[in-house]
Amino acid sequence: MKPTKAIIAVAGYGTRRLPITKTIEKCMLPIGNRPVVDYLVEDCVQNGITDIIFVVGEQHEQIKNYYSGQNAQLESYLEAKHKAKELEGLRALDRGATFRYVVQDRDQPYGTAVPVALCADLVEEGEQVLFLAGDDFIYNPGGPSAITQLLNATKETGATSALLGAEIAHEDIGKYGVIELNDGAFVQIVEKPNIDDAPSNLINISKYLFDKDVVNHAVTVMSQPAANGECQITDALNMYAQEGKKAIVVRAQGEFFDGGNHEGWLYANNKLKSVE
């Protein structure tokens, strides 16, 4: 069954982007003339996702206003000024999908498994769900998008869970979690390895397709945090693999744009500007 739901994690404080994220939610920082999260939303909708669940922080209102709120005064102004193109773009933000919001509050555990666990009751048995970090995306003009790549790979292999790996420059490997794989399947994530010890040149960019079993494991991980207090989605994938189930690793086609750090955000904006 083709997935129709996506969980997009946007609850973080964006500490790497302070002080601007004191006022602007990290996922709403602009790349080009759009917030970074909108590139993911567009990709979801173009791939038949009709139910988008944002996992938000307690004070996050900007993303709700962007997708759910109408601005009658602005629309009236655009109509009066005969700005049809701008008005059309504004009204297109509903994207034809249903948007829901689940709050991840400050008293809940920390880690990437938490947004998935909080949405577990919204994922049915036998259903697949996308899980996406809301501050980065794959830029692949003229080629398949990140979500298209995940869906095509699982359809071709018969797998029900997958993660996307982005290839980056050798000198940057030590900045990220690097994917170790065996015969195309996930083994583990090695966090910020020495360059010479990295198991591959594919980094984990938190773009996943999960079946219900992985989602259930995320609930277990959230209830049993690691010694450092974190609840990582890769621990749920480890449980999945230990059961003899296979999550395939899909090598991303295109360029990884990371809006979560200042250098990546600047690079993405400059790159998009150069091709406009």
C-alpha cells in the first residue's frame, strides 16, 4: 500500500542558528523565497502524501500560521492591487494536504525517536509512514526527489523500511553521523567518526520510510532512553535489524542542502540564486 502520511520533525530550538532562531522557527528560515520545510512539504504532496503531521515545540506558531492560517487582509490587498501571481502563490500554500500538529513538550525525552513515538497512534497496522527532519532537503533539479527515490527503491526491492544516505565531501564526513551498511541494508550509524575510520561516505540526513514495526520500536526507545538520556531513531532501526528485518539504504541522487547550520544555509541560498 502506497504511504499517504508523513511525520516532519520541527520541534527543536535551533540552537545552532541562534540568535535568529530566538524569533524565527528554524524550519521557517528561508531558502530562496520559501521556508526550508516547504521544500519537504512540496516533495511529500507531489508523491501522493495527503496527511502531514508536524511535530512542533510548545511555542511554535509560525509554521501553523504558514500552512493553516489565512490572511484575509493580505489577500484583499493583493486583489485590490491586481497582484494575481502573488495571490495565487499565497493560496497555493494549502498544498492539497491535511496538516496536523503534535506537540513535543520540554518535559519529554530528547532524541530523534521521540517525534515518531509521539505519532505512533496515528500510524495504522500495515501502514508505512515517512519521517523527515524539517531543516534540510535534497536538491535534484531534473531528477527524482528524495521521497521519490525512497518510494521507488522500496517498491523495487520489496522492502517496507528505508533510509536515505547523502554522499558528501570526504573532508566533511567527521561532522555527521555516517551510515554503515551491509549488502545495501542498514547496520548502524557511526557518529562523527575519524575520516579514516568512517564506514562509508554516506551520512544520515533523517529521511526515512518506516513500517509500523519501526514505529513501535520508537515507542520502546522513548520509554527506555540510552545512558546519555537520548532516544535515537537509529536504536529503533537496530531493534528492527536484530529481528532479521531489513531497512535498505538508498543513495541519494542530488545535493544535500542543510539549513540547520549557517554555512549550509548560505550555500543553499547562493546555489538556488545562481540557477534562478
